[in-house]
Amino acid sequence: MNPMDTAQKISRRTFLSTTAAATAAMALPAWGAGRGSTGVLDPDWKEMGVIATRKSPYAKLHSVPVRAVTVETGFWSARRETNVTASIPSMREELLEHGRMDNFLRLEGKSSAPQRGPVYSDSDIYKWLEAVGFALESSPLPELRAQSGTIIQQVVAAQEPSGYLNTYYVGDRSSQRMQWQVQTTGHELYNIGHLLQGAIAYYRATGDPTLLEAGMRFVDGFLLPGYGPGANQQPIVAGHPEIEMALIELYRTTGNRQYLDLAGYILHGDARKPLTERQIVYMFCGIPFTQRTKLEGHAVRAMYACCGAADYYLETGDPAYWKTLNTLWDDLVAHQLYVTGGVGARSDGEAFGNAYELPNERAYGESCAAIGNMMWNWRMLSASGDAKFTDVMERALYNGINSGMSLSGTMYCYRNPLAFNPATGDKIRNPWYDTTCCPPNLERTFASLPGYFYSTSPEGVYVHFYDNSTLQWKLESGTALTLRQQTKYPWEGTVRIAVEPASAEEFTLFVRIPEWSKQNSVNVNGKEVPGVTAGRYLPLRRRWSSGDSVEIVFDMSPQVVHANPAVADDRGRVALQRGPVVYCMEQLDQKLSASDSADFPRYVARLTETTSSRYEPDLLGGVVTLHHPGALLTAATPALYQESLPSQHAEEETSLQLIPYYAWSNREPSAMQVWIPYQQV
């Protein structure tokens, strides 16, 4: 049966009268009730996390604010410092140079420059502002605050009295606004979704509602009256999912249920305007989300749709959504997830491939898709408290996301392949892309990172990520709590956590034991705790007092990883991982043949248990390198095809040196590969 056939049988009135919608009405936050159609802004803006789940009725875990966590000197501190001193400022200059603000200023009569950039160019500014908002939660940054304030004023000045705000569909293009075909390809809702998310982040950092009020004027004045299920409203489709999670976050910020209902309607699909099967697959929208059975189409669209659907579940508890989300997640980890946490196999359509279609050199692995993967798993974790979602987040963060930004902070990967040959002429890292979605997306992720370290629940506190950090927040009972982590993670496996409640209180401290760590130990005040299981949160319930401490020791032994035989590109190959970090070989680190400069197909790994590791403080900002026994095969003749078996070729013993995948392409151009051919010893 065509999925659209089912969609057409569900009336708009039937959809809006579902139990889920009724549940959402009962879950309306008290502070937003009875305050008019626009709701009111939550006055507790300083207490909101990356997503504000503290009042979400179906959230098991509740986010803590970015400002509540200080990331101290360690693995992520340098990355975050580079983000605010180099990445965000240089991206502002790139945005200005490439006309992104001229597009707004032209509408105010302050620029004569023509429109520049694709239809989604406005979102580049909004994502940059979101990055600034999260950064301002960690530090005042007065210069950046002033610059962003100016940009916000310029953006708001371009808004029309109707509330409409888009710099592309103006002038001769005004008649195209929200036409059906423009909705599917024109990114109008995608743009306003990013405006809302940027505005909410900025509001939660500063209390300044200027941009947020502009976003609400668009939704209240233009979108809600004209588009939706009503008899006098026009059909609506996301085109590029993003608006769904933005509307739900706006609902969490204001209490206005209309935003939640509109997000639900978009997720359900508008049957008045059926889409083609190709559109349904590629855009990952347009039919009821609950009819999805696998990940397909444009990878970023699919990840953002899953984020919006997970947000919808957190607010409504609709079991059909939870079932579908878990079905799609199972498909992700069983068939579609790169070992680096990246997603999206095909450059054609920036899309998922078939099950097990995970090419290496042709891998697309867009940075935005890996970020979307982390965002989706964060919401799944919030709904469940299940460590399997955190494991995927960590894999994506340390590898497929972290690789997207150079160590200097000013060069970016749009795609993140698992093998690369510079002889193709491809330049993998660049300071600018005309489709520049990935750079500010990376910047907002690193700026918001402290908000992902911890969560609270009625039972206590969850520790998700490990790095030198201090949480200064409170239990849900109201008792102030400080947690201090000391560690050299991910290079070393020991983590010490000082637990300092303002007064002695019984609660549970949930510490995550990563799935990759096979041998673990946990001690509380020097006494070993039983029942430690990889891939789970270990609940430590006791009456905690200031001075209590927890010590966790993870297994940092290098691991040799094999792919499912159905992954054609990885047959006869292995990858190496140590802790959460996936490794790769770069050509410039390898010994060359005496006869020529051998390329990667001639290197093979010996399958032994003798992988060694060494910390090198002066290499790539300080990394642990791996050294694995291998051989350099030398062909008997230069012929393309030969009768002799590979084992009969001459071999030259060598040691393969590997660096963290995230650090590749930060020196001179060099061939790279994650998956290495192997020989049985």
C-alpha cells in the first residue's frame, strides 16, 4: 500500500482530536495558561537547558543549563576556547564577506548589494547567533555580545508588518511565498525554524527577547493564521524538517499549545497535497511520521525529523511515536551508522544508502548529519535514561562531529569520509562553503556542549560525559549540588568525581559505563561497588554528604574492530579504537617502501594483540597515537593483475602509526583511511 493512501484516510479533524493532542493540552505548563494566543516567555530563562525538558511530562531526564557546567582544562576546553576565539569570530567575517547580512540590509535600504547565496542563506546567520547564545552562557564575551546585538537589530529591522521575514522571497519573488512547490524546496520554514532556535538560545543566555519576539511575530502573525488544518488555512509541509523541533521548543518557552499542535500537524503530514514517493523519501516528511519504518533519503532531513518527532513524544507521550522512533534507531545502529558516528552514505542526495551500504572513500558523512544524530540521541536519552543512546552520542561527538572542524577552528569539513586520496584534487577542509550549514552548526554544538554533560531526574543526577568539569546546579528536591570531575579522559581511563551537596541527602548518582569499556571498576569513598555493566548507567544510591567521592576506572585497551560482512567496503579490513576515539592512518606517518612511495592498499595490519599506545603532547594538539604491527606488500610485477596470491608477495615488516580520526587533514595533504586491510598471523 502506498503510505499516502493511509494518510489521505485520516482527516484533519481526526488528527487534531487524538488522545495525544488531548494529553498535550493537559500538560500545558501552568505559567503559560490563559495568557492569550501568544503565551508568555518563561521567566525562568536561566534555568533552561539545550532543550527545556524540565516540564516535559514524558521526559525521564531533565536538561541542566549550559551555564551550570564549567568545562575546565582538559580535552574539550581547548576545542571550546578555539571555538569562541577563532571559529565564531572568523565565521562572522565570512558571513559578512559573502553578503549574508547585506541580504537583510538591502531590505532596510542600507545596502545596494544584490541578494547572494542560496534560498537557505538566512539560516546561516541564525545558526551563528545560536552559537553565540550558547557561548554567552559560559562567558560574558562583551565584544561578541555587542556584535551579535547589532546583527539582531539588523535582522529584526527587515521584518515586514505581517511578521514575514525572509530575505530571498522578496520583490519579484514575493508571489512565491509559501507556494506548495516553494514549501517543498524553498526552505522558508527551515529558515524560520533556525531563527527560533537561535533566538531561544540567545534569550536563555541573555534574557534579551528581541529576536525571539520577531520569531513569534512570524509564527503568530503569518504562519498560524494562514497554514494548518483549518478550513481557511493552506496546506503545510516542512520540506526540510527543522521547524518541528523549533516550534516545540517555542512551546516549551512560552506555554502556547498552538505551537505544539502545529508541529504535530506537520509531523503527521498534510494529506490535502499528496507528495510523490520520491519526495516522501528524500524530504523525510509529508506522510505521518509514524508510518516510517527505515531511515532513507536526505540524511540531515531524516535526523532533524527524528529530533522533532522525539520532541513531540516528550510532550505528548504518543506511543506510536515512541515505537517508530525506536524502529528507526534500530535501523540506524544495525544498518546505517559509520564507526565514526557519522551518517549518510551517498553524495547523491546527501542521502542514506541501502542497509549496510557504508562506503569509505565515497562516504558523505555530512557534519550536519552527525550533529543531527547526536541531537536525536539526546532526545531519546531524555525520554528513556538508556545509556545506549549516550554511547551513540559519544561516538558521534568524539569522531564524526569533532572531525568537522580543524584544530585551528577556521577550516571545516562539509563531508567526513573514512578514506581519502588527495590525488583526486578534492580539498576536504575549507574556510567557507556557499552552502555553509556545517560551520555554524559545529560552532553551536561546541558552544552548547556543557549542557550535554549532566541531567537530573526525580531520583538524582546522571553523568553522561567525562572531562574535567564542575556542575553547580541543584537536585530536583531543590538542594544545591556541586559535582567536580578530575580526569585525563579520553587519553586515560580514570575519572574522579567529588560529590558536594549543600546538605546531606539521599539520592542516586547515575554514572555511565560506556559500551566499549569491557573491564571496569567503581569505588565510592574507596569501597568497590559491585554490578558494574558496560553499556549501562550504574546507579549509586546513598545518603551523600560533602566530601564523598567516586572513582571510576575504564578499560582503555586498544580494540580491533571488525565490520559486519555485509559491509562490502570493510571486508578483510579492521579499524582501531581506543576509548571513545576511532583512529585512522595518514600516509605521512607511515614508513615507505624502499622502492617507491607505497599507497595504502599495500599496507596490511597483522591481527595481533600487541597494539601499543603513546601520548605525544606535541602532535596535533596532544594526542595518543596507536602503533600496530603491519607489513608493506610489494608486488612481484607492476602488472594490474597477477597470478600470485597476495600472501606470495614480498613483504616488508613495519609498524603502522595511527592518529585520532578527528585530527586527520590538519597537516600537509595526505592519504587517509580508517579501515585497514589485515592478514591473519
